[in-house]
Amino acid sequence: MLISYNQNYEKIAMGLLSYIADLKSMERLQVEMDSYNHEENKKLYLWRDQETDNIVGIVGVEYDESMVLIRHLSVSPSFRNEGMIYKILDRLQSLYPEQVMNGTLETALFVSKWVQKKSEDGVEEE
């Protein structure tokens, strides 16, 4: 289940974001957290696993009326290789049905694999 980030989840969010190579340094991580907290067109979402009720993933987006840019995407190591990223992106698309989903250099591979999986599953791209 995708839930909107708020300050109560700050430590969890920072922990999940710290798995991203570019965000290992505390200073760099804090800069990104500040941008998500203060910029109107950026948002963090957390993924809560329904079986364990734990927050195990995070996605950071930058959006406008035509596009959603997946800036950051991270899943707890113990939940990797379970297709969770596909579930996160599916749910994210349902929140932004009119926008095209794109990735950064770091997230483009995840987004392209997700698009490929959707086409293999017979789900039409809008």
C-alpha cells in the first residue's frame, strides 16, 4: 500500500533513501529530504507491506501536469526481488493516471522494465 510521507516517517524515509548510492552521505540525504519537504512539485511516498505491516519501500517523485519523474526508488534489502517495485509503480500510476511516467538516469532501468512487464502482461500504455 502506498502512503504519503509525513514528518512522522522521517527516520524510516531517510533509512530507505540511504540505500541509494547517491544518498549515502548524511549531508546529501538531508538536502534531498529538504527538497521533498519544501518543493511543491516533489513528493515522497512510502510502501507498506500488507503482510508484515512494515514500511519497506520508498519512491520520490517530481511531477507536473504531463509527467511524473521517478527521482528515487528504494526497497529494503530483505524485500528485494519480490516484484515490489512493479507494485509501487502500478500504484503510483493510479495516483497520476494522466501523466507519463519517466525515470532519471538512476531509475530509468526500473521504469523501463516496469513498462515492458506491463506490455507483456497485456496492459495498454496510455
